[in-house]
Amino acid sequence: MLILVTYDISTIDNLGKKRLNKVAKYCVDYGQRVQNSVFECDLDYSQYIIFKNGLLKLIDKNKDSIRIYKLGKNYQNKIEHYGTKESYDANGLILM
């Protein structure tokens, strides 16, 4: 299933800046950054549970927020992209 993850991490102190870096690096391990604090992740259900639980451990729930949108398996018609950055195909070829 494709999920969209957005986050807003408070960076008013150094601990917040560290949390922001940890959250971003964690999300990179599971998906593709599509905007500064927005990731698309193509995960099965067990990967999703592991991802979500790990992500929630990284944030301060009193200062930060995370939003997760489950777009499901048939997400292609639910996404429209306009503008400068090329759209990314979650099922496409990944080069490393």
C-alpha cells in the first residue's frame, strides 16, 4: 500500500533539530522524499506497522506532529502532480 507521511518537528532547540534529522533519515529508509517534510512509502502491512511504531518513537508528541495518509494499493488515480519536480513511481526501478 502507498502511504503519504508528513511531519512537522519543532526545531526551536537543539533536541528538536536532532529529532528532525532522525525522522528524515528514518523516512528515507522506507520511502521517497517528495517534498521537504513529505514522503511516499510503498509498504506492505507489516512494514507499515514497523515503520509507524519506529517513527512514533522518534518524535516528541507534545511538540511534534506526524500525519499518515493510507492511499492503498490503487493509488495511481488518487495522485495528481504539477510543477517542477518530476513525479516518482513507487513501483518503478530504483538505482543505487
